[in-house]
Amino acid sequence: MIKPLANRIALVTGASRGIGYATAIALAKAGAHVVAIARTVGALEELDDAIRADGGSATLVPLDLRDTDGILRLAAALNERYQRLDVLVGNAGVLGPLSPLGHVEPKAWDEVMAVNLTANFHLLRALDPLLRASDAGRVVLVTSGAATNIRAYWGPYAISKAALDAMARTYAAETVTTNVRVNMLNPGPTRTRMRAAAMPGEDPMTLKTADPVAEKIVTMCLPDFRETGKIYDARQG
């Protein structure tokens, strides 16, 4: 069986559950060695077991993405070991408070921006040389329809995702003449813990699982995927 990502190095944030977990497994099945980042060691170990059961391989990195120095150490370790990074999937995110902007505590605002936006900036900044060193560097950042479908009470989350989209398009424009391709994926309604928190009255069995979303992400990580600076909707292909 031909594995389209054989011998590729793929980093996934928020890999311990939901879309990140499914994406890490799908990338490993496609042949990539997965560098899996999450805060919870136990959940990462469960992911490692699942990847190895399918014959794949992974490196586990317990890391809070608000730890900027930790991101820099990770980049240095990847450079020392591989001298490149072929795939970056920025999936980690937090929902934050669903309330009027005037009621949002500054600490809650800062956390949403730190995880959803600033962490991805630090990842791009630290990993840019390694992505450029790949013969086909691929970046996929997980966005949300909330970035453009603005609704009351979703302020911190929606604003963080809108800014993430702008940052991704900026980086795509800056790398358009290189081998790096940068795109975003809006997964749409998906059966995840975050969705359950946002929509507590919704029947989760009416939603798709994270697996088809992960397959879309893998497609965007392939060396022959040439588009850049685009936002894709998993529901519309």
C-alpha cells in the first residue's frame, strides 16, 4: 500500500482529542511520523497506543502552547533531529466565554487569544525555517465559521478566529514563492467536546465525527496540494 506521506514529519497541536486526535491518527496512517502536542500526558499516551496499533510512529510532546519558550525549545529539537518540518496542523483551540463583550473578564479574553491566535503566531515564527527547508511544507490552521458568521455573545472566539484567518493569509502571501503552502479548514459542526460546550442542547449523534474532517486535513497536507491562502469548508469540500 502506497502511503502518500511516507517519511514526512507532521506536527499536530491539540492532538489529545477531537479533530486533533483524529488528524494525528490519519496522518500516521498516511505514513507521516507525527509530532503530537497536547497538555495531557495520559491522553497523548492513548494516542500513541492507537498510532502504534496501526503500525505508525509518533513523538509525544506534552506542552502548553502558552509556553513560548517551550515552543522555541521544540523548534530547536526538531531542527536538531530532522532539519525540516513537512506538515504543521494548528488545531488547538479554546472556546472561551459565550457572553456579551462587556461581561468578558480580561483573563478569559487573554486565554482565548493566547491559545487560538498568539500560540499559532509563535509556532509559525519558530517553525518557519523548518517549513521552508521542506520540499513541500504544508500548513493547515483550523478555523471556524464563527470568524465570518458573526453572532452575539461569541466575541472572543470569533475575533480570535478572524485574526487567525488574517494571519494565515498573510503568511501564505509571504511564502507564495516558496515550497510552503498555507491554508485554513473550517470543520463545520463536528462531534467534539468544544461543540458540546457551545451547543449543550444539541444531539451529538446528529453531527459528523472528527474522522472525515481529519481526512480533509490530510488531503491539504499532501505534497501535490498546491493551493495556498484559501479557506476550505469541510462540508462543501
